[in-house]
Amino acid sequence: MGLAGLRIGYLIADADLIREIHKAKLPYNLNIFSELVASKLLDHQNLLQQNIQKIVSEKERIGQKLFKLKGVTVFPSQANFFMIATSIPAPALFEKLLNLGLLVRDISSYHPRLQNTLRITVGMPAENDALINALQISRSQID
């Protein structure tokens, strides 16, 4: 629903794992506003399903375009984002995209095996098209 800022989520897991997670979680990890919005959303399952379908469809569309880009490796994903590795240094590409008003996450410093990787969240169609175009332009500038 585009409400990531509310930090609404859930966990389905083995009971032993949940007990371990409860040891580390804060006692009040959901504010009253987020709880109210989440409970209202549950009353509108049709809206949730429509939004999920839009995200899945858009993810498939941009995924096909990402897979066709030279110098870009796209890792399989079941989430609403892609992790890509590029032949362009990730910090430099991140800055280029940011200067164009496109925000992705540079995850290249998280672990040595993630060198030159970015995390790209599925956005609105116009945002995704702008990102694909910017990646094509950035790639052609170093060829």
C-alpha cells in the first residue's frame, strides 16, 4: 500500500524462532497511528489485493528491462525490490541517480561480496522508467 514509513509488518515463523525474536524486540514497536491504519486496511482486502497485483505486474515489467541491460546482473527476488550488481562502482552510480532525483540504496558497503551492488525498490511506472533510462545512459557513458 506504499506505507513502509508506518513500519507495519508481520512475521510468520516457527514458535521457537518467535520466542527468540521476542527477547530482542522493543515492548512498544508499533505506534497507535500505525496500528489504526493497519486495522483499517484489513477491512479493505480488495484494495490490498489490487495494490499487490500492481506491484507484482510492475516488478515483472521492470525486471525484464533490467535483465536486458548490459553490465547489470539482476539477482532473483521474491520481494518488492531487486538487488543488482553493476560494472559501474556502486557509490558513483548511486550519486548519478541521486542527482537525477532517483533514490536507490547503495548496499555495496554492507559486505565484501556485495561490491558494486544497489537495491532498487519497485516504484510507480514513471519512476521505474526514469530509473531504467538513467541506468542505460550511465552505462553508455562508460562504454
